[in-house]
Amino acid sequence: MDKHYLNSLILSAVTATVVSSLVFFLGARFGGFTSFPPNNVGAINEREMTKMMTEMMGVSSAERLPLKTASERKERLEFSAKDGVKEFRLSAEPIRFEYAEGKTLLAWGYNGQIPGPEIRVNEGDKVRIIFTNNLPKATTIYWHGIDVPFEQDGVPGVTQKAINPGEIYTYEFIASPAGTRFYHTHGGVAMGDEAEQLDMGLSGAFIIDSLDYARSKPDKEYTLILDEWQTMPIAAESRPLSNLLKEASAHTEDGEHESMMNMSMTMGGGHAMDYNLFTINGKSFPASDPIEVKKGDRVRLRLINAGTSTIHPMHLHSHQFKIVAVDGNPVPSGTELIRNTITLHPGETYDIEFVAENPGIWLFHCHELHHADDGMIVSIVYEGFSLSTITEPENKESLPESEHRMMMDQ
């Protein structure tokens, strides 16, 4: 069979599959598994969009949500000391957050940001978290990896009643054990909507320093929260299908802020898990914040996979690292594995350390390369280097134009 003919057949089959899947998807969401008359698509979508926005975001349109930019994000949550207790205040609310320049996503955030601010305490500290639910849905908070009393575990319908919209709830426990932990929603229904709420963005780091942390403290330390999102441009909901096929991706043209719809808003807990945006600390490469080091630094990366379902094999270019903690628990000295790739399942945390001894600019990225292509990359930049210092290699050569044209025609 002719190669070009076979390729045409394959392309036609793939195109038909994509188109039919999108038609089914849009029809299922807005029309009870029925297709729409072309002239009514815009009106139906507008009505359904308004209903969905009101139910999930508490407003009728994205423009009415506060826009939260990266510059507004607070790395660490401050506390007040009261009667020997470290008291923190958390809230959850609907937001539009900027994950790249000019790109925003509808989400739920702790204290109005993605991810939530880091809570950092010492092992043995008495901790009190006063939480206000500003969401349009009931929710709870779970303290992932922290040994809390049963009553503080944050599971609705099991250890507590769900926290309804507008309510204030107080969690109190002793911080233990030391290590890289995190906090996240456990939903508002007993094991019914946790995935949906977590995919809306409700997570943050909770670091408990050991009593001897000062003696083992690295030169540089970074906490990296990995997350995934299923998105679609809001405007695309009323566009013709041909335009939707071209523009239904997380990365569209730069310019004014374009709001992306978080598809977790529409799933009602039944996730398709077709993630197309991957972030580190709420940012998508190249907007992700670089890891800045200088030669000789001992660098610790605290890695947290806060996603609901996606595995991330994180790979470090041209350096080897030691795995010094698993799920926050220290690996005994002398038994640490030496790796350059570490795989994080949902809910796992790893602490890795490397010595910065290879000056330059390097990548740390997910080696499920579709995830890297859609943003899960952070750069490691040594002192004295920047992206602006990159030059063309001296030995670069180009094929003669005739040879290049012949290769493209094959």
C-alpha cells in the first residue's frame, strides 16, 4: 500500500475520532447526550455556563472573580503566638490565578492563591488553624502525613461534619512527625468530591522542622508542589467546532489575560482526567520560578505531588541526587539511593539533595514528556548565568538548502 495513502487514512481516522469525541463531550455536558442545533449552541452554553459559574465559583461570570497574580503570592503563612500555641488563619475562595503571563485559570485557592501558603513549624509545636470557608460548596482540610488526633483528621462524614459555606472551623493538634507534609481538601461529601475539589487547587505545603534542623540545614532549600489541570478556553464554548479543535489547549496566544475554564467545574466528581496543563508551584514553564544556586551549594528539593491521579517521573539534568526522605520520613544515613530521576505518585513526597558542582543552566522536569511540554519544568540557574547568556554554538552548521528541502519532502 502506498505510504502517503496509508498516512492519509490514519490521519482521517484520528481526526474523525477527535471530532466525534468532542461532539459527544460537549453534547453530554450541555444537552444530555444530544447534539445541539447550530443556531442554539451559544444561547444554551451561555445559560449553562452561568449556572455552572454560580454553583462552583459563586459568581455569574469569570470577570467578577478576583485576579491573583504571581507577584501577590505569599510563600509562607504567618502565625500569631497565643498561650503557647501557633495560630494560623486559612480561608478558601474562588479565584482567577495567573499561571503564566497573560494566562489565568478559574480555581479555588487557600488564602486566594495557588498553591496555598506554606505552613512551617517545629516538631512538637502546638498548632491551631482557624479556617473560613468562602467557597460556594462545603469542604474540609486534611493534614497529609501528620499524626493528628482522630477528631482533627478532616474527613467529612467520618471524623467531622463538613464545613458549610460561610462557616468557620478550628483545627488544633501537635505538629509531628518532622518532615515534608502538606494540607489539602478532603472534600465536602464523604469520599464523594475530594478529587474534584483537589483538582480545583486546594493544597499547600506543611513543613515540620526537626529539633536538630539547624545542624543539618542545607545551603539552599526549595519546596516544589506538582499539580495538573484540565482546561479549556472559556470563549471556546461558543465557537464553531473547527475553531475549538485548534484552540482547546492551555497555551494560547500571549496578550491580555485569557481565562481558562477549569474542567473540574463540570465533572461533578466524574473526572475524565484529560489534563493538559501541568504546574510547579502554580506556574507553567517558562513562567515557573528558577532554582537559583551557586557552585558548592548543597541543595535540598522538597517534592510534593498534590495531584489526584497523575504520576510524575522528575528528572534532573547533568547532576546526581540523594533521596534523603520519603513521605517526609528520613532515609537512614548511608542507605540513600543515588538517582537522577525520581517518580512521585499522587500524594507522595520526596526530599532529594544534590551538590551544585556543574555550573550552567539546567532543567528539572517531568519525564512524562507530555507533562513537560505542557509546563512541568523548572530551571536550575547557577550564579553568573542567565538565559540571556545563551549563545549559538561555534560548531553549528546548516545543511545546504537543496538537501534541507529534499529531507522535508520525504
